[in-house]
Amino acid sequence: MQQNNPASKINTLYLKEIQMYQTPEQLVAINKANLETAVKFAGVALHGAERILDLQVKATRTAIADGVETAKAIAAVKDVQQFAALKDNIAQPSIEKATAYAKSLYDVTTATQAEFGKLIEEQVAEYNKLVVATLDRMSKNAPAGSEVAIAAVKSGITAVNSAYENVSKVAKQFAEVSQSNFETVAKQAINGTKKAARKA
């Protein structure tokens, strides 16, 4: 009898109309969020590229200036002893500058990678909130007895999040150890050239 009721038909049509309009709004919101995320990733990438380009321009300027100074110094050499002394004076600063450049490049790439990691962590957290909220909405309309399945899915999400956090921690520790090792190798390279220069 309710099916023939005009008020019921209007109510059903009204609910269908609301559902139709909610879906596009939700799609627009999702697309907007995805666009904002893409812009964030592009911003991080461009900022990293800008820092690397700036580093390369400075290194190129320094290399050109050093090359000019080296050419002038070589042109001023009058005998073999001066040339031997000049060789050591040129090699040490060049190695130190190359090591400093490599360290700066490593620092920029590590910082950019960390920014990407942070954005990814934010996206994973946001996605997890969305999945849990969707599961909560579904559980309200789910048939009796489906609570176990929904709880299992939530438990799986929690386990995946825990594994992701552990992997992230290990990756951060690996990056810290790599940074420390890189700095140690750079110091050893500089110290080794200084010792070699003193022996010569």
C-alpha cells in the first residue's frame, strides 16, 4: 500500500535525487584532493631540482674560477720544483671541493626524498582514515553477523599500517647510517690526500 502512496513515491524520488547529487560532489572532492596531492608532489620535485640546479651552477662557477687560477699558476711556473709544489697545492683543494659537492648533492637528494616520504606517509594515513570511515558506514548498514568480517578487515588494515611504520623506521635508520658512512668516507678521502701531500 505504501508503494502506491504518492508521498512515498516523492520521498523515494527525492532520496534518489540526493544520492545522484552527492556522488558528483564526492567525485569533485576526490579529484580536488588528488590534484592538491599532485601539486604537492610536483612542488617537492621542483624544489629539489631547483636546489640541485643551484648547487650545480655554484660548482660550475667555482670550477671555472679554479681552472683560471690553475692556468695562471701553471703559466707562472719557472722550474720542475715549482711545478711539483703546485701539483700538491692544486690537488688538495680540488678533492675537498669535489667531496663537498658530493656531500651537498647527497644532502639535497636525501632532503627531497624525506619530503616525498613525508607526503607519502600523509597520503597513507589519509587513505587509511577514509577506508576505516567507509567500513564504519558499511557496518551500520551491513547484515547481522558481518561484524566479524569488518573487524577482520580493520585488523588487517592495522597490521598493514604497523608493517608500513616498521618499514619506514628501518628506511629512516638506513638513511641515517648511510649519511654517517658517507661523511666518514668523505673525511677519510680528504685526510688521505692531506697525508699523501705531506709525504710528497
